[in-house]
Amino acid sequence: MTPHTPPVLCDDRVMFERAELDRILWLYGMMVAGGEWRDYAIDGLRDRAEFSIFRHAADFPLYRIVKTPGDARRQGAWKVVGAAGVVLKRGHELDAVLAVFDRQLKKLAWSAH
């Protein structure tokens, strides 16, 4: 009799690495504290991972932070997409792409004083 081996799940979804998710969640937390954002969703898909940001849970996403490893060599694996589907920033490094939110963060910092 052969021992039963559990089936191996082949999970080929793209997901965020821990450091990437930490950086995104830090930004999200700052914007929630400032009252700008309210909810988020994380999707791991076959070709990309998406962090969608909402003002209200029932709304469409205000922004989507997208990691697409297949685009890494061409235009960069990272992009921020606005509500209308327009790519606001694209690049090879997550921090450089998230810089699109710097103006909002500075405005929140000024309003706190």
C-alpha cells in the first residue's frame, strides 16, 4: 500500500511580496488617517496583482496599484491607474510609482497643523 500524498496546488497567481505590501499599506494607512480613503481590495490574478483603493466600500476604485511582472523589462512592473482607467504613473520601482501620491500626502500633512 502506498501512502497518501496530498495534492499539490499549482498556484500561479501573481501576489505582492511582504515588503511591497508593507509599503502600500503604509501609504494606505496615511490616507485613511487623513480621511481620504476608506476601503481596499487585494486581487492576485494570473498575470498581475492589484491593490484597489476605494473612498466608500460600494464605489468603484479611485486608484489601482498594479504589479505586472510580465511588463518588468519593457515599461516596468508597477503602475498606478486612476478611476477612469488612465495610467497615472508607471515604472520599475514601487517607491517611484507611489510618488504620484506625494502631493496628497503633503496636503494632508499641512492640514494636520
